[in-house]
Amino acid sequence: MEIKVLGPGCAKCKETEKLVREAVSEAGVTATVEKISDFQQIAGYGVFSTPAVVIDDEVKVVGKVPSKSDLLSWLKA
Amino acid sequence: MEPIGCKSCCAKKTVDEGPVTGKGKLARYLLLLAPSLIVWWLVYGMLPGFSRLLTYQVFGVAQGSHLGDSLEFLFYDTPKVLLLLTLVVFGVGIIRTFFTPERTRKVLAGKRESAGNVMAALLGIVTPFCSCSAVPLFIGFVTAGVPMGVTFSFLISAPMVNEIALVLLYGLLGWKVAALYLGTGLFVAILAGWVLGKLNLEPYVEDWVMKIRTDPSVVPVDEQTWTDRIEAGLRAVKDIVGKVWIYVVVGIAVGAGIHGYVPEGFMASIMGKGAWWSVPAAVLVGIPMYSNAAGIVPVVEALLGKGAALGTVLAFMMSVIALSLPEMVILRKVLKPRLILVFAGVVGLGILLVGYLFNAVIA
């Protein structure tokens, strides 16, 4: 499973990354978590507000910090 | 300009609920709403008496003394502003759940200038906008076919016309000043955006931006219930007021000090109407400064109270909030230096205009 956290590095984006990593260890799935700060790459996903989370090339949430329960449900699906 | 911390990002957390618990939660929220508002109203009304009681009875300070004036100001304004802030942030938090950058983008795509500028400036107030999203948002708007000038109107109004500034201005200076700030903020956003649109600055956007082609429908659509919206409002209060209250208290303390100890008319010589150079100076001084609205408004209020001219002070406040070095450094990723300078120049001129206008018109 490939998870990408999109964001240039403000507080909300860092919080999202932290939540994602926590959710991954809680769900017990094998996944790589990558933080993408480059705007060109972010725009390439069709994402225009940050933070955003992409799982296996599917955009899951845009423009806000996701809840832990949402993250867990996406990881376990 | 607020520091690059996403003050108004939606940190919404949805909770999966069955229909029964969902309705139960909503009923509970609504039941609590009316009594909460009544309590709020009662406490708000008691504040003037409370602050006087605290200063003169409990602390035994002499009436009319510098310390008495300062303390009364402090005890009255701090809870008053915090109460107002809580109410407005909650309300705006709920309003914001109805708007997303994606929807705004769709609405503005293909709109002509002028009408587009006005809509963009208005939408800038209610669309949740995070300063860190400025670049992705710019790219998103431009690639969706939103004219550049219209995009700029949005980018100017979003940080500048913010609810915290408005609440504080209303709480400390009355509804007229707050309305003035709102009106002139929109005016600058619309005018500057329109002018920038006319200058045909597309060649000064970084080349890679224009080459982006993506499918906008890839982003998931967000359905929210009223429970979600109320929770978003509560979360906004926790996040924003929780983060900003200390600045408010410090700002009011500084204001209280100026209020009690600086002689009347002291600021008139430096920032008064007579000093014509004070408006451009105020705008220039504001550029390298960045502060959140919460901290600067109480200071603004105190300055006004000591004879500073309204136009000069408004220009200073707008410059601090709307023109910020950190934001311009970030925009460098998508805009070439010339465009950034033109942007700062046009917005700066708009603010200057507002400053002079006010000094000339307000008696």
C-alpha cells in the first residue's frame, strides 16, 4: 500500500502525516508513507488545497485533516 | 498577514454513525444551543458593571487614575472580545462548511472580469482558505479557466477580510469601523484584482503551471450532515480561539497600557491627519511585519484613541495582514519575481488610496 501525504509543511500538513503514520501502525498494514511538498507534484494529482491524502493513487481527502477513524477505514478496506 | 500556520483550515473529523445516534446527537446539540446563547447574552451584558466592580471595589483602585483606566479597559475588553470571538468563529465555522475551494473554483471558472472579481472577493471571505494552500489554489484556479485577475481578487480578500479581524474591530471600535474595514477590504481586493487582470501578466507565471492538465472530478465530493456542520463550528472555536486567545489578551494588555498611560493626542503628531507622509509610511512599515489580526487590532484601537488618524491606521493594519513577505516568498514558486512585485505594488497602492481617502473624508 502506497500512501502519500500532500502538503508544503504547515502545521495541518504535519498533523496529517502524523495521524497517517499512527493509523498505519494501529491498523497493522504494510504501507509506505511519503510526504510530498513539491507543488508541481501536488498539482499533478489534481489536488488544489492542502493537506491531502492519496492511497494507492486514489485521492481520499482534500483540504482538511482527516479523522483517525476515516484513515483506519480506508486502510482496512 | 497571518504567519504561515493554517488558521482557518478545516480540521474536520467525521464520525461514522447510524441514523438513530446521528439524530440523537443533533437533537442534543440543538437543545443546548438556545440556553447557551442566552447565557452568552447575559454574561455579555454584565461585563461593563463587572469590570468596574473588579477594578474599583475589589482592587480598590482610585477612579480616574491611570491604573484605574487601564484595568477597567482590560477587565471589560478581554472577556468581551473573547466572547464575541467564540460566537463569530462558531458561526463562521458553520458557514464555511457550505463552501469548499473546489466549489468556488467551479463557480468562478470562465466568469468574466468585473463580475468575477466581485464574486471572487466575496467568496474569499467565506471559503475556507489556508495560507499554505495559496499556491495549490492558484494553480487550481488558473488551470480551471478562472481569469488571473479574478484569482488575485480571491487571494487578496481571503487573508485580508477575515472574521477574527472583523470581530475584534467590532468589539473594540464599533460596527462602523468594522463595516468600513469589510467594505474597503473588498474594494481593494476587487480593484487590485481587476487592475492586475488588465495588465496581462500571464507570461509572468512560471511555465510549468500552465502545462498542468488534470481531471478535476478526481477529488472526492464531501457530504455533510447538520451534526457534522455543528461539530465543525465547535472544532473551529477550539482550534482558532484556542490558538489566538493569548494574542488577544496580550494585545488588549498593550492597548490597556496605551489607553491608561499615553497622553491623548500623542499619536496625532506621528500618525495624525496632518502628517501626509504617515499613510505611505504606514503601508511600508506593514509589509515586513506579519501578525495575526487578533494581536494587532487592540493595538490599533489604542493608537486610534490617542489621536492617530483612521485612514493611516487602517492602511497599516491592511498592509500588515495582506502584504506579507513570507507569503510572497511562497508565491515565488508559481509567480515570477516581476509579477510578485507588481502584485505587491498594486495592492499597496490600493491600500494607500484607502488610507488617504479615509483621512480626507472622516472628520
